[in-house]
Amino acid sequence: MKNQHRFAIIGGGIAGLTTAIALRKIGIRATLFEAAPAVKAVGAGLALAANAVRAFQKLGIAEAVLPAGRVLDALVILDERGRTITRTDSRAVSRKYGTDNFAIHRAALHQALLDQLTGSPIVLGKRAISIDQSNKGSLVYFDDGTVHQTDYLIVADGIHSAIRRQLLPDSQPRYAGYTAWRSVVDSTGLNLTEATETWGPKGRVGVVPLADHKIYWFATANAPEKDPRFRAFTVRDLVDQFGDYHAPIPEIISRTKDESLLWNDILDLKPVSRYAFGNVVLLGDAAHATTPNMGQGACQAIEDAVVLADELATSDRVPDAFKRFEQRRLKRTHYIIENSRRIGQVAQWQNTVLATLRNGLFRLLPASVNERQLETLYKVDF
């Protein structure tokens, strides 16, 4: 019986926590190892698109998670003067599938997932650095010198996973060509009901309303990788960078405290050929990290958890379940990685002529084009 075997999950982010919940639903009690000394969110806001909501419904935890989020009616792309480029009514597609799209603070999502794992074994301060595999299971080596033996290993420790690099030495994070800043601020006095993304000559700025009178915002700029100038940017620098963009962008950025400003280069993984390696499986960003342009990074990790539990529940052999998980997930996650990367490349155009042509062409596209893309995302196989 699978529930008599030992399962370990490496990584206590969204992928790892959701997987632990999904396995517990089918009677598998996994031990989760997290590198940080505490399981807490690092980040700002994120999207829970309808496909992720359906996954939470499948797990029976939607009612515990979604109250912390806010429904998004539409995504509007604007130019730097505030003129509409495209508008996608996500509610129209959502009605067809019976679920809404949400935005949520990463910390709120983490806490909601943790609340579902009361009593589950979570071991903190354990950064996995390598494994030894045999037909009897795996030995997991941690950077503190300790070793854990398990029958089956689920690797969900993010884009910089050392275990993925061991299994797939050529799979290294690749730079997307632009860097990003993020934060969450108070929304007092700002009546924002839609998610917007502004495309302009100095980069992009996204504004997403959250629950509890908060706004998640992000900004991107083309830059060399690990650019020290952008690494040192303060809120004042960002206000100067985007000060001539339409209201309320300068005000929203100016409400940010320097200590709450997050910065990182945008990375993804080139699609890999496999996720299953006998008694080991990769999922989440450790398997298929994507740029954030489609709002699908967390959503795909959540889908992974449901699909993996689906396969484990119906398989007599765990390695076979891992392989079928791989077969179900490769095509979909590859599509999202590559499509999201292309969207980012086009959105980051700074050449005035090209940007003007882009904006004009996007304005000519019928709404059905964007809605079809949403339908592709919302259609899940569980």
C-alpha cells in the first residue's frame, strides 16, 4: 500500500504545501523539508486563475483559501498615457467554467495552506543539496550534514533546485532580459477594481487590487543580468523612472517603503524533457519555472499537486504514477513557459516605432483572441 511507504517533499513553498495537502487527501502522509528556518511567504501578490481555483475545489480547500483573495473582473493593458490597448473580461470566460479569477497576497495563501497541514510533519532549516538513488529509495543530503532516507521523493524547492541540477545538469535558470520590483501598499483613496498592466518606453507597471484595502504592484525594466544600478534602486528612483506614466502609478509607487521593496531579475527554465526519475519526481518551479507574464507560475504548481495525487490514487506502483504525471504535465507546462516568455519579450519592446505598431495591432485584435487563450488555461484534465 502506498500509504505504508515513506514519502518526502523537498520545499515548503506553494508547490510543496499544496502537494502535501493533496497527498494527505489520498491517505499519504509525507514529511516536508523546508530550507528556511520558518515557513513564510517571500513575495507580494500573485494570481490564482480559474484553473488554480478548480484545483483547490478538487482538494476541498477552496472555501478555506479564497476568502483571503479578491475576485478579478478584468485585465486591462494600457499605454503609458492610460489609453487602453486590450481589455480581457475574465468574468465572461469564468462564467463558462463556473470559477472566478483571484488575486491574493502570497503570505495569505501560504498561511491558508499551512492551516490545512496542522499535525503534518514539517522540518525546517533543511536545505537539500543532493540525493543518492537506488531501487530501495533515496537518500537526501542536507547542507547541515544530515541525511534522510525515504522511499519516494517529491522535489518542489524552486527554480534553483540543487536536486534538479543533479538530475538534469544542463537545466539552469535563464535570464529573460528584464528585471523587476514588487511591493504591496495601502489602497486608501484609490478606487481600483481591475488589474491593469501598463506598457511604456521605460518598462511595464502592473497594478492589482488585493483584499483588505491593499494593492499589489510590480514594475519591470530591460537590463543586463544582475545590474548593480537597478539592484540599488530605491522607491525614489522608481518614482523618477515611472513618474511620467499615467495616474495613479506614481502615487502607488510612492506609497511604498524602501524596506518592503522587493527586487529580482526575471528568470525561467528552458523546458526539460522529463520530470520523473524512478522514485523521484520534480514539480512546481523546480520542474517548469516560468516568467510571470501569464500569471501561471503558482497556478501550475497547484495543478501539479492535484495531478500527482490523481495518479498516485489510481496506481499500484509509485514510479508508474510519477511517469504518468510527467506525461500529463509536460505539454501544458512547456506551452506556458514558452508562451509566457514570448509575451514578455513583446511587452518589453522599448523601440518607439515597434511599440506603436504593437499597440496598434493589439487594439485591432478581437476580444475572442484573448478569451481563447484564457480558455486554454482554464481547461484542466482533472
